[in-house]
Amino acid sequence: QVQLVESGGGLVQPGGSLRLSCAASGSAFVCNNMGWYRQAPGKQREFVTVISRGGVTTYADSVKGRFTISRDNAKNTVYLQMNSLKPEDTAAYYCTANCLVGDKGQAYWGQGTQVTVSS
């Protein structure tokens, strides 16, 4: 089993920056793709970004040029650097990872961390 724990959310002003972290923990596992989704009240959960174990990244159009995803495989941690934040970025951000435990692979989700962009 793998657990994902997010941190770094909070309240920031428009134009500000925030860095989210997501640490995976467990026993004898490896995570392939790791990424971030977000969900605002009354809206569907949407894809934000994903990074492969080899460092290949994909971004939603809404965050391209502003957000940067990275990972530290030795620490089993994925990061999301968010710059030039807009009120529209306000949402609960969820970390997700596709991980292998032995021969079993499945998707894991964190509990979410709230990001609020407001003056």
C-alpha cells in the first residue's frame, strides 16, 4: 500500500507563488507517473499536470507557463511550483500517482490541500 501526503497549500495574493509537495510512503514500491489534479467547489476535478519517472512532463493549457512540476525519485516526492497565481487557480489540489507494489499496480490519491488565491 502507498500513501500520498500533500503539503504547502495556503492563502496567497493574485500574482503570488506557492509550492506544493507530495510525498509517497510505503514499503517496496515504485511510482511511475505522478501528477496533480484540482477541484473547485461545484466543478469537476480537472487535470493539472503529470510527470513520468523519467521526467517527461505534461501540463493543462490553463497552467502552461505558470506551473512547473518536478520530482525527486530518491525521496519519492513530487512538487508543484505555482507562479503568477490567479483567483481561478483556487481549488483543492490532489496529488496522484501510479505505483507498483510488487507486481500490483494501481492509482493512489492524496487527501488534497487547499489553495486559495485572493486579495
